Amino acid sequence: MPTTLTVRVFFEAAHRLHNPAKPDEWNRSRYGKCNNLHGHGHNYVLEVTVGGDVDPATGYLMDMKDLKEIIGRTVVGEVDHRHLNHEVAWLADIIPTAENLAAIFFRRIAPALPPGVVLEAVTVHETDRNSASFRP
Ligand code: NI
């Protein structure tokens, strides 16, 4: 796709990194403070990049307002101000790392896009210093 369009949206959520299939000591040594029992919060930044052709009539690849509405409906509205381990049914069986969130958010956003627009990448920033991206 020759052109890409990226939007950035924000949400706040809590999570705990814990693999219930592994012993507590394994979890503590892998995840450190991120394994604390009651979780901790992040001010997440979600970046979504779509690709496609620019419509000569509008000059748009797609209307950014529509893209934000799709991200809000499929992801942000479900996760904002939630505990990701306990309150979001479609996250119940995953460890909510930035890597896993990027992949599952990708799979929720992609099918909601209009015809001719493809999802190129989803990036989840947990902090200013770290992020994970999923690109199929
Ligand atoms: Ni964390």
C-alpha cells in the first residue's frame, strides 16, 4: 500500500503479569514488580497504522474520525479504566504484556476496517520508554 495513516489514542488500565500455569517463584523471577498481586496501572498509548489508496475525491485514505470510532468500539471502550486481567472477557486467557495486547488489538481492529483499507501495524506503548508492535 503506497500510503499509510496513523492515529494515536490513549487509555488507562491496570494489569498484572502472571502466568497461572507456572509456579509463583517462576512468575516473581520473570516479572518482578509487574507480578505484584493486585496489579499496577499504565497510561497506555495505542498507535494504529492503516494502509491503502488515497481517494482523489476526498484526499483521504480513510476518514480519521471513522478510524478513531472503530478503535474506540473494538478496543478502547472495552479496556479504558479496566483491570485487564479481570474485567475484559477477551483478554481473560492471555498474559497482558504489551506484546500480547498489540497482537490481540490487531485482531479486533482489522476486520472492522472498511473495504480497501488494511491494518498495517498496532503499537502499544506502556511507558514513554517501551512499546511493542504487531505487524503480521
Ligand atoms: Ni505493567
